[in-house]
Amino acid sequence: MNKTVYVGLDVHKDTIAVAIADEGRRGEMRFFGTITSSADSVLRLTKQLTAAGNRPSFCYEAGPCGYGLYRHLTTLGFECAVVAPALIPRKAGDKVKTDRRDAEMLARLWRGSIRAQCKIPL
């Protein structure tokens, strides 16, 4: 069974925080962990995510790290989106910012944006 999992990545120079949102309205949200920012680590991550028959769809926030991760993921054959920071909704007064929360928020928003684009009824 090919089920889509939406992967939010909070990318930094040395590390990448990874969160996963399962498809569906009540899909599980979980923090996968933190990996290093190397091509080998990203390849291992993609193998782990596809091992259970899942089809990962990646999303990360644009920043100073550039498009190297985007190019690597698309070369491996995965869908990847780079989102402008200004387009990510933020709660007023929300000052606590951690890698884990950012990755989970990106995964949740990525799952919701795909549903809206496909016009799947809630």
C-alpha cells in the first residue's frame, strides 16, 4: 500500500530536525528525530521512510542553507517543496521557537496544503 507521509524538515547548517504527519484528517503527528546535514544521512532517512511502503513528501523552510537539500531529494525521486518564511502562518505572541516545533508545524501545514490543492472533502 502506498500511503503518503508528509515530512517537515527544519534545516540548519549541521542538523536537520524531522517531523512526520500521516495522511488523513486524523493522521498521526510525530517527531522523527534529528539527523546530520549530510547526503548520507538524508539517504538513510529516505530509506527508513520508504521501507514500510510509504511515499514521503518533503517540505522545508527557505533559508541560508540554499537549495542543496531540494536538489538532492528531487534527484532521489521524491517530491520536495521549499516554502518562503513569510508564507508560514505564525500565532501572535508565539515567541517559543524550537527545531522540533518548527518541523512539526511544517509537516502539519504541508499535509493541509496538499489536501486543499487536491480538493479532498473534509
